[in-house]
Amino acid sequence: MTANRLPTKLSLAVPLPESPPANTASRIKKALLDAGFEVFRTRGEEIVLAERPRENLIMDSGVRLRVGDSLEVRVVLRAQKADFPNEDEGHLFDRVRKLGEQVMSGGFAEISTAVTKVTDPGDAERTLDTFYEITYAKQAPKLDDAFVELKFALGLEKRA
């Protein structure tokens, strides 16, 4: 072989996987759909489940499944400023934590808080409401365990 010629047959040192890793979002999403869950959207490694308050209306349920090396069920609880216009931020988060007692008793832990402004779609400078949100999470060792926790989370009251 001369210095300017490349071999005609290349071999890969690392074999390509025959199937995707077990916890890919697309595989888990399909399993969720097969189990009867409705998916609202998928954002990266997070699958957001849906709820239907009416037959023709699908909404974000506040329940998510994060996939990756492990499975984590998350639920977002909130209080809306419009419901309690005279209360300050601290009292609104207290209301959410009181509501959160139901998930804490199920083994979930508080992992984050957020204040989310809901702006007018026609005027981004105008705030329609403000949500005071706390996210709770629980690890699920297996997909079947995640299904149980997701059903539990979907049945919870999520708004103070």
C-alpha cells in the first residue's frame, strides 16, 4: 500500500448499538401511551402528561416524567395571585406547601420553587396573573413504578 492510498475497507473499533438505550424519551413516551396516559408535550428528556377537563380540551397536568439514567416523577403545584390578591409571596408559597403535604406523604420531596408571570398574548408588558409554583419529585426504580406514581400525581389537587 502506498502512503497516499487509504484502505478500501474500514472497520469500526466500537460496534454500533443495535437498539436505543432503555430510557430514551421516545421509548418511554410510547410506553406511556400504551399504558393509557396522554402526553401533552415532550421537552428534551421531560415528558409532560396531559389532563382533559373536558373532552375537547387538553391541558398540561403539572405532572412530568424525566427520563435519563433514572426515572423521576415530578409534580408542579401552584397558587395563583388572582385567587389571593391580598396575600404576599410568602403566604402564597405557604398555601402551596400546605397543598404539597399530600405529595410529601407519598414520598415526594420539594426540589424547586418558581414565580411565573402569565403575560397577555397581545401585550407582553401586561401581566394577567402570577403563579407561585413548587415542584416535587420522586425517583422511580422501574417504569412500572413510575406508572404508579404518575397515576397518584394525576389524581392530586394541584392548585391551592
